[in-house]
Amino acid sequence: NSQIDFDNLPVGNPLITVVGFTDGCAGPSLDTLSVQILPLPTVGLTSNAGTSLCEGDTVTVFANGATSYQFLLDGIAQGPATPIDSLELPNLQSGEIIRVGGILNGGADTSATSLSFTIDPLPVVSLNASDPDLIICEGESVTISSSGASLYEFFSDGVSLGAPSPTSQFTTNTLQNQQTITVIGTTGNCSAGSPNALIFAVNAVPPDRSRLSGIEITEH
């Protein structure tokens, strides 16, 4: 047989020499062939935010180990193979898989390195006041409460009232007119604010008329 196929030649420059036989006698070597074997790429894939994300997060994945890359999301190519080694992925769904193949020296990595993502839902946070119309008198006590999360951080006019904690309500009698209360709730690694803010109308308390004795009041 004057033809042979070689598999798995080592990377580098192996030499292939041919010797011919006639009637069982070996002739001199006719030729020596030097073959250049280039390595296949070994492609890696990482994420800038891990693989556990929150609903609505945008994640960027980065590939390495080749000169051209093709990304696939659940088997669907996100474009042709290019030298661009990163891909931004907004609004991933839980269980979706991103894969990448790489090309180096004309050889392709067919192992398609992959990452699978888990997407946790955002907490649905509510915010309420014991006085539902938010119209109170100066010095009146009001209880602010929230629900829908594991930890709560309340804010007054954008300033935090304390670190996130399991305490879901507080009572205050020092609210000022147009003071605004908001909250951010956290469950696991995911946080969200309530869709509403509480803006209070605080009416001044009229003076104590019993202290006005002896003072003449003229009505016009």
C-alpha cells in the first residue's frame, strides 16, 4: 500500500520517512517529510458576575485561548467567529447556557466550553403607612411597614435610616412636611425598591388657646 493516514501526530515538527520494498528487499530511503503540527486551542470562558444572577441583570462573558471566537446561546450562534473575545448578555433566563468555540492556527476547539446561569427573581416589595392618606399632624406617630423581602433598608429623603435588617417596620413622630420615605428590600443576593414612595403632608398643630388668656384678640 503506497498510502497511509496518520492520526494524533505530536505537536511540533515530526519527520515522516518512507522506505520502499521490492521482493522483500528494502531500498534506500526515498524521501523525508517534515510536518508542522500546530496545537488546537484550549478555550476558556468566564463571567464578570459569576453564574448566579438576579432578574434583569446584564452579564458579560469573556473567552480566552484562541484568536477567533463564536458564542452560542442555547445553541443559537450570536454571530460569526470573530477576534472579539467578549459578549454582553442582557436579560438572561434561568437555565440558559452560553457556549464558545475558538479557532487558533486554523484549528478549532470543538469542545464548546460552556456556562449555565441561574437567575433569581427580584423581591416584590411593598411600602405602607398606618395613616393611609399620608396627611398627619405635627408630632403624630406613624408606623411605616414593608413586606415582600428578607431584609429591609428604609430611607428618609434619600438618606439611609440604618443598615438592612429583618425589621420590616418602624414608628416615628418626627416627620416633617413633604418628608419622603422609601425602602429597598433584599432576598438572597437580589434587591429591589418598592414601586411607591410615601410623601407626608404634615400640618402644624394650632396654638393652645388656653395660653392666650389675657390677650385681646381683635377680629377683622
